[in-house]
Amino acid sequence: MSTALLGLLPELLELLLFGVGSVGLSVAGIYIEQFALATIESGNVKLGAWMGFMGAMAFYFAYLMSTDKFRPKLAAVRRQLAD
């Protein structure tokens, strides 16, 4: 049984990295969007709009990582643990 779990260790590590990566990108997106709003409120609209776009891109990549990488890897690990 421990050999089977040891064989799953690389996949569990990959699952952990995808999860932490998507959460990290989401937190970065929140921070960037707050900075963009503060920049727009201070009167620098062009920089604020650019930062808002960058925050939206961070959210988009977080979404892609969670749906394209994390979710299928989680399903694969669950299938292997069920066997």
C-alpha cells in the first residue's frame, strides 16, 4: 500500500503545484485590480486601465490553470486512489 502511495507522490506534487499556482494567480489578480482602481482614482487613467487589464489576465490564467490542469489531474488521482 505504501508503494502505491509512493508511486502517486509525483502526481500529488503536481496537483499541489497546480492548486497553489491557481490560488496564487487569483490573489495576484485581486492585488493588481485593487492597485488599478487606486491608480484610476488618483487620476492616472491610462496606467490604471493597463493594470486592470493585467489583473484580468491574471484571473484568466488562474481560471485556465484550475480548469485545464488542476481539475483533470484531480480526477486522475482520484481514479488511481480508488483502484
